[in-house]
Amino acid sequence: RFTEAEGEYRIVMDLREATPFYEPAQYKYGWSLYRQAKYDAAIGNFFDVLDRELPPGELKDSEAAVAAARKGKSDLVKDSLRVVSLSLAAQGGGVAANEYFQKHGDARFFPLVYDALGKLLLERERYTDGAEAFAAFTQRYPTHALAPVFQSQVITAYEQGGFRDLVIREKERYATVYDPQAAYWSGRPATEAVLTELRKHMEDLARHYHALAQSDKAKRQGDFLVAAKWYQRILEVFPTDPKAPEINMLFADALLDGGKTQQAAEQYARTAYDYKPHPKTADAALASFQAYEKYAKEVPVAQRPAALRLAVDSGVKLADRFEYHPEKLKVLTQAAEDLYELKALDEAIGVAQRVLTNKPSATADLQRIAYSVIGDSQFAQKRYPEAEAAFASELKLTAANAPQRREVSDQLAASIYKQGEEARAAGNLRGAVGHFLRLGEVVPDAGIRPNAEYDAASSLVDMEDWPTAAKTLENFRTRFPSNNLIPDVDKKLAMSYQK
């Protein structure tokens, strides 16, 4: 009979100091109101109890406040908070709390009310309602010192309920609203407690979006860049974090998969060279080189030289810094090829020589490529003897059935032929003949051999060495009977006989 009880308790309460039963009457009076669904009146009554029993001043910590209550009154305080929570829960939870304080003004212990309300709802496994009760605090008091604490409780509530998507949403809210540069701080430094939570949430967000993107790269590529954003912010806010190298590597990975190849290469390089040695140092150095190589293939043709230069510098840096890197020689070989493409010919030769002189030795295939770069670079600079030596070494390392063997043979023959041309131009006809005839000995099946032997015979004719000229021309007729130079050969041979 709560209506009657309400009236009787009210009579006792009106006696105030004249009766020793004021406090128990007040407690029972509040319960009577609650049982009649007079929730606002019940809340007001129990607020009077809390205001009397709790320590003075603004109260922020529930446990500390209850512990500091008047001697023997801790249970009364707890129960009063519980009835207030039940009343608010019956009216809508967090929304009701905000409406009550909007209407009646803030009690000095209002954080305790939101805390008790949220926890009551979680006890009853009303996880969403509990989270919304904690969130109501941050909505009404967004700049309060306890706002981050209540936002953490929102996250915990959704975690307990297994609402993964909502957890991510609220972690993003926390990481955005309480970032050290956010408006919440108004220029003040962020507290250690918030920074600790922030660090955890940022990494959770980064790894969540990274995993999401990896689950379907074709459809969720944009999530790689969301992950990258959070990795980057961790590095900006926590530059000395013990996990910074690992985070930086993940940041680079996310950028690469997100299509930001150049930025990925830069971050791999930072991971490799800007931190003290760590387990991923060598891997990051290689990844940086590979990313720059990929970038050079992606850019417009006009930008390729600049991109290749970045790749070369990255590769040489890897070789300089990591003497025993397992991929060092492959990287140097590719760098040498890149330098040849850039027409940085002497640089290309120098890098290729590093491959050839390395101890332990490079594989035969890498040596072959290095000799090829040296030969091409020397030939392009008209250093034909050096080109010949390089092509000869390359030919030795080229399998007889390899598709590129013919090309190498022709390059070797061309380097010899060019030496003959230079000697002839310098008036050294005897030397020119030696080179032209040597070509056939070194590369018997060279496509240019007929021209070389014809030029040798012509030089001998010019020297009036008729016996040698005749012999050379006879050999030409025997070796190349269907060559289109035969008519000229016949004329020269007849003249040689005549002379």
C-alpha cells in the first residue's frame, strides 16, 4: 500500500530533528515513490540522501566517493544510487538522465549517477542500453575531464555484448575526439591515462581495417588507406613507442596495398634506416627498393628516370648498409641495369663490378647480367676493348641453347669490328686487318663476319699486300659463296692476282 506508506513517511520526515527516525523514513519514502512510478520525485528524494551522506565537493570517482561516505552509510549511498539508476532506467536510461539534469540542474555528484546507471544496465545484460547510458554523459558534458573515461566504458559495454562493429565505431570516436590535437584539449596536454587508451585504440583500429582490406583486396582497397591513416597517427603521437618500427612497417604495407607506392617506399626506408636495428630492418630495406622499382613502372614515361634514380639510390644504400643481406647481389644487379637505362654508364659499370667482385661470389646468372651491363655501357662509350672483354665473359656464362646467346655473340663481334674500324680510321691498316680477321676466329658464326673479312681484304688491297689480300679473298669466296659482296670480291681478287 505504497500510497498510504508515502503519506505516513512524509509525516515522520516533516518532524525532522524532532525524531530519530528521519533518515530511515526518508529512505522508505523514496522507495514508496519509486514503487508508484513517481520517478522524478524518487530521484529528488535520493539525491537529498546522497547530498547529505557523500563527502563535500564535486565527486568524480564512484568507489572513492562511496568509501568516503559518513561512517556506516556506505550501503545507504550504494542503495540510493541504485534506486536512482532504476528510476532512470525505467524512464529511458541515459536519455532520461540527460533530461532530468537539463530540467533540474546538475547535482554535484552527477558523474556517479551515470556510472551507476550504466553499470546497473550491464548487470542486467542490457549492453546497448548500458553503453548508451555512458555515452549520455559524453553527450551532455563533452568537455568534462571524465568524458574519456565514460567513452571507454561505452567501448567496454559493447565489447561485453559482442558488438564488434559498434566497438570499432566507438574506438574511432575516442581516437578522434581525444586525439592530442583535438578541440577537447583546448591546447592543454593530453593526460597519460588518455594517451594510454588512445594508443591501444589506434592500433586496434589500424589492424581492424588492415585485416578487413586483406580479406577482399579488390573491393576494400580503400580500407588499406584507412588503416594507413591510423598507423601514421600512432607514429606521430607516439614517436618513441617501443613498437614504432613494427607499426612503421605495417604503415608501409598498408600504403603499398592501398596504391600509394612512392609513400610506401619512403616508409619502408624509414623503417629500415631511421630506427635502431630491429627484426624487420633488413626486410624493410629490401621492401623499400622493391617499392621504388614498382613505382618506376607505374609513373608516366617522362617521370620514369627520376623514379628509377630513387630505386637505384635505395638499392645501393641497402648494399652499403647490409653487407650480408641475402638479396644484396640481386638488388645491385637490378640497380646496375637501371643505371644503364638512365645512361649513367660509368655508375652502371661501377655497380656491376661490385656484383662481380663480391665475396662470396654471385650466381652465374647474376654475373652474366653484370657483364652484360658492363659490355653495353663500355660499348656505348666507344670503349670497345673493354666492351669486348665484358661480352666475352658474358658469352662464357651463357648456355649454348639460351635464347640470348645469339645477341651476345653479335655484341661481342660488333665490339671487335668497331676496333677494326677505329684502327682503319687512324691509318693503322695492319691493326685493322688484325681485328677484322680476329672477329671470325672469336665468333665464327657472327652475322657481321662477311663484312669484317671483306673489310680486311679491302684494307690489304689498300696496303698493296697482294698475296695476303688474294688469300683473304679466296677464303671469302669459299666461306660465303652466295654473299652479295661476291662480285666485288671477284674484282678485288682478279686485281690482286694481276698485281
